[in-house]
Amino acid sequence: MVNPPSPHLLSTSSDVLGKIVDPGVNLCVWQRPLNVEIRDEIAGLQPKQLRDVRCQTSTHDFDNDIRAGLRDGGLDASRFPHFLADLSRVAAPFFAVTEGREVKFRLLTTDQDDCRRFHVDYRYLRLLCTYQGPGTEWLTDVQADRDAYENGGSNEEIIRFGEPSRLEQFWVGILKDDAYPNNQGKGLVHRSPPVSGSGQTRVVFCLDAM
């Protein structure tokens, strides 16, 4: 008997991200080490300096769109060469698996809570990379009580046991959501980490394929 694939694939190789299209997989994580040059470039970013604006982009327009996002926040893109290069590096495998679909990006700094309840999004695929502060929390399939979620249950009711896993700083995750073909009711259960009042500022990059 052939065992079914694990729904959650983690690797130190970027190649793992392409496996998100495999049946039965709803999370692929590229486990990257912290980059000191990028950390130092973004260390001074203030909460809400990068607004939570969702802008449509494409593989051809991405670099210009990201620079425009920085300018909208009153930032000089020339101050962030390593950060910008890494955003392009991170985005490339996402564009490869979402070719032809509408893609929107988010690049934000925040010290507030966002989506504290564990939930599933109705999108095709989502990429997340937290460059500063705590990353997205997620539940394994056996941990998540989807009935409790659908019935409006609390986080304590949605988590059957144990503690949630977390995407560490600089890790890149691609999440398969409920809008992906044949994935209804199987999307990754996740949430943004609670940070309000902690003094932490999160720097978060997100790509959504619709």
C-alpha cells in the first residue's frame, strides 16, 4: 500500500514550494536562515509605515510595484537593496505555480492583531514570509476541528490538542486554500499571531492568487 503524501511539507530547499500543487498537500515551507543584511535594513521600520494595501501585480511588474509600495510609505527604495532583492527571490516560485492567475501583494508593518481566530481563506494559493516579529501560526490537519471552526467556535475549540506550529522569521510558506480545485474543506487552518501590546512590530510580505 502506498502511503498518502504528508499535507505539510517542510524543507531547507526552495524546491519544496513547487510541491504545493500536489494532491493532498496544503502547506509547503521553505525553511530559510535569518539574513543579517536584510534584518538590519528593515530594523528601523515603524508600525503602519508600510500600509496594508493590496495591489495587483505580475511577474513582469513586481519589482516596480514593490518599489511603488515603498514610496507610498515615504521610504527610499535605495535604502533596501537586499530586502528588495529577496522579495523578488521569494516571489519567483509563487509566480511559477500561479501562472496566468490574478496575483495581489501585501507588504506591511504592524503592531496590531490581524485575524486572531484560526480560519481558512477562500483563495487559490497564498504566500507568506514574515521578516520581523512572530510569523503566521497554523494547525496540522489532525489538530484542527473543522466542525468547530465552521460553527463559529473559539480558538480553544478549534484546536483539538497541542500548540500551533509557526512560520519562523524568513521562512517562506505557500498555503493551499479552499478555493483551490478539489480542496474545498481542506485548506490550511491558520491565523496571524497576537502581538498587540507586546511592543513587537511585524514586517510581513504576502502574495495572494485568486
